[in-house]
Amino acid sequence: MKQKKIIIGTRGSKLALWQAEFVRSELRRLYPELAIELNKIKTTGDKILDVPLANVGGKGLFVKEIEEALLGKEADIAVHSMKDVPTEFPEGLHLAVICKREDPRDAFIAGIQNSRFKIQSFKDLPQGAKIGTSSLRRSCQLLSIRPDLKIGQLRGNLDTRLRKLDEGQFDAIILAAAGMIRLGLEQRIAEILPFELSLPAIGQGAVGIECRVDNAWINDLIAPLNHPETAVCVKAERAFLKKLEGGCQVPIAAHARTRREDNSGEQRAVTSGSDPETQQAALLLLDGLVGNLTGDRIIKGHSEGKLDDAENIGIALAEEVLARGAKEILDELYGRC
């Protein structure tokens, strides 16, 4: 091997460390002789916990300092939650790998009393219930269905968010199902929210690996960790976001999935091990939305096409929703940043 050690740059939260350890274990499986160290880095998003993310402004709140470590050669690769990764990269860096996605949906988390959930599902929320989330995307979609809900800002790591729920600060909180599953907390999920109720964040549930463009050895080393189906889906979602993106957080959501149609007309999921003919016949289906802060105006759209046209599918969907009113919503939101 060209070198005997690599360094992974990562945030220090439990979930970030789970993701970094997952990548480390996969690399050790492939290269048993390789030494792998973690460089835990505190990002701007980790430091500012008393202000809603939407008010902090800027992009890359959870990746900027890690990217600086990559450029300064204090890390060889960086492991990110894809929903935190901006669509633009600093010169010299790129997204080399996207690992297999966990469940991308949002999870409804309720308090527990006598070993039972106090509230069994979203539809059971009482009038005026207080919901904890730091996501404008989530609050927009929930308020569009239940304008009576009171949305409270929820920041901090996963343990902190669950503690605030258990202390009674909220009637329920909304978190990414992937994080709960990865940390072995599935038992705290009262309900997995369907896409029709809460469309996920771009890249939600997927883990990405960023590295320096010019380090061919590292790029080759991590290439086997890429999951083609996840990568093509996230590519479409990020193309949608890039076409819409401004300088601050806004209620934008998208989710892509793959399907193939057999001779009977039945649709089936495409797997990374599918044969070339199946891949060629497969479709990429993308749903996306843009909404305003109060949720009383949401523009939804759907686009589909071949897998190798993922980026154009995302761009086409963005252009469609912009033409149908999303531009006015975004102009107003970006004007507040």
C-alpha cells in the first residue's frame, strides 16, 4: 500500500462518530493492514446551540471546519451526513463516495409513560400540541396539515433532544429515522412518517465521504464503499436543491427512488447488484417541494427518467416548481436572510 495510515475527519456527536466508525470498519474489512485514526472536529453548527439554524445563516455549518482540515491535510477523508453537505465544494475537494442509505424518512417521537407512548401517532396529537424540530422543512409540512400545532426550536445532539422531550418540554419531536436506527433507538420511534406527510431533506439517511481531488490513492481506496443506487438518487436530489438553493435555510425537500418495470408492467426496486439490462430499463423517480414558513403554501412536483439522467431530472423538477410559484416563495424567504 502507498501509505499505512489514514485520518478520518468527523464531528464529535454520537451519530457522527457512528458514521465515522462505520466507514472505518468497512475500510478495515477491505484493508486489514491499514491504520485508521479519527480526528474529531467541532463545527460552527456544533458550537451555536442557542440560535435556530435558520437564523445562523450561511452554508456548510456542519462541514466547513472539517473541509478546512482536509485542505490542511489534517484529515485524508471526511465523513458527513449528506443532508448537511452543501452542493458546492471548496476548490480541491469533492464528494467521492455515497454509502448505502438507511431509511430516509422522518420519525415521530413521543414521550413514554408506563412503557407506552403517550401519543401513538401524528394523527393523535391533541389540539395545539407543541412539536420540537429545528427544521423549517419539517415545520412547514406539518403546519400545512395541522396549522394549530405549536413549533418549538429543538437543537442539540440526539440525547439532548430526547431528554427535552422526556422532561415534558414538547408533546412530541420529529427526528430523522436513520439516526435513531443507527444508534439503536428504534424503540423510541412511535411512527415513521410517510413521504406524503413529511418529504425528507435532500440526502437524508445517506452518508457521504469527501476527500481531496488530487489524492488518487485515497480516491481508489474508498471507491468500493460507494453504493450506486443511493449515489444516483442523492445526485438527483442535490441537483434539485442546487437549482433552488439560496444563502440560508429554506423549506425545501426531495426524495428520489429507483424502479424498473418488468414485462407484466409491475414495478420493482432496483438494487446495486442488478444486471446491466435491468439498470438500463430502470427509472429514477423524484418528488420535491418548496414551501413557505407557515405551511399555507407548498408547491409539490414529480419528475422521472433514466438513471443516467439523474442530474437533469433534478434540474427539470426544480424548474417546474419554480414556474408554478416556488420562485415567489423563495424570493421572499431569501429576502429575509
